[in-house]
Amino acid sequence: GQNIDQPTEMTATEGAIVQINCTYQTSGFNGLFWYQQHAGEAPTFLSYNVLDGLEEKGRFSSFLSRSKGYSYLLLKELQMKDSASYLCAGSNDYKLSFGAGTTVTVRA
Amino acid sequence: SQTIHQWPATLVQPVGSPLSLECTVEGTSNPNLYWYRQAAGRGLQLLFYSVGIGQISSEVPQNLSASRPQDRQFILSSKKLLLSDSGFYLCAWSPPTVADTQYFGPGTRLTVL
């Protein structure tokens, strides 16, 4: 596996910005995925980084540094519906290794 | 467009009973297929994956097995369920390339009593 490490919980206010960090082991690494999972539901794909740098998709951005084994997911202009678990996953050939997920709670 | 189905959505089974969960994908050919389990409050654990009909790779030794009888059908089975088999079972597919995005089905919530 990739030994994915991410914080367990984060809390932020509606309209604010939150950054979720993820570190991984670099051996056999292909790329880095972020998924969103609402309670009781299946994960949905958010972003994929294979090259260093920032990828922006609307309110969500994801960053990757391959040399540092580090990624982050940036959520801007937080909305109540963004309350969910965010899963970081490293890819190695056909497989993904998932972190335990970061539960983000958005408060009014 | 591609669609992935899983059934049943929920299942309550006694310890020692058999299990069969089915997953089918529509709108794509030769997908990679995956079975994951997510215990309550935990991350996703990869159980099996398949890159073609009849090809199954097992990631975690346990009392579960998987089969792929058709290109877009993936089945997870057990002969005798354990209490520790309870969890949220997710099937996923990806295009037939290395390190591509995986898309998840709606999942089956299994409770073993």
C-alpha cells in the first residue's frame, strides 16, 4: 500500500476555506485521487493529480508535490452540503490505496 | 454513459450463512472491476480486483471470494459469514488502463448477526 495519512476531522464555517492535507509513500506511485463521501453513500470522484502543481475545478482545487509525497485538497466558499468525508487515495498500477478519510463539518 | 449497479442495497444475514453480492456495469467494455469493504468509521479496504474475465486478484486473505463470469459482472461470495464481515461493500469500475479513475456503485450495507 501507499500508507496514506490525512487528518481525521476538520471543522469550518460556511463561506470559509478549508485545506485537507494528505501525505503518502512515493514508492510505486502513479497519481493522487480525491473523493468525496457523504454519510451512508458511495464515494464520488473529485480530482486526479499526476503532475506536480495545482488543478482547479470550480470551488475545489487539488495540489500535488511528487518529490515531497504531499497533496492537499482546497475547498473554497464552503457550503453546508460540503459536510462530508474526503478521501485521499494513491494509485499504484491498477490499485488505489485509500486513507481513512477526513470528516469535514461545515457550521453556519 | 456508464452506469454501475449493485444489489441488494441492504442485507441482514446470520453468522454462518452464505453470501452473494452482485455488481454489473453498463456502457463500457473490458472494465477493471473492484470490490472494497468499508467498516464503520474506517477507510476503504480493497478486497479483490479483476482486469478481465476469469482474472481475479485477492488483496486480503479471508473467507470471501470473487468471480467474474462475464465481462461486466463481478460477484462477491462467502460460504460462511463471520460477524467481522459486517460493513459497507462497494463495487467500482475503471477504464481498462493503469491508474485510471475508479467509479463506485451505490454499495451494499451488510449486517451479520
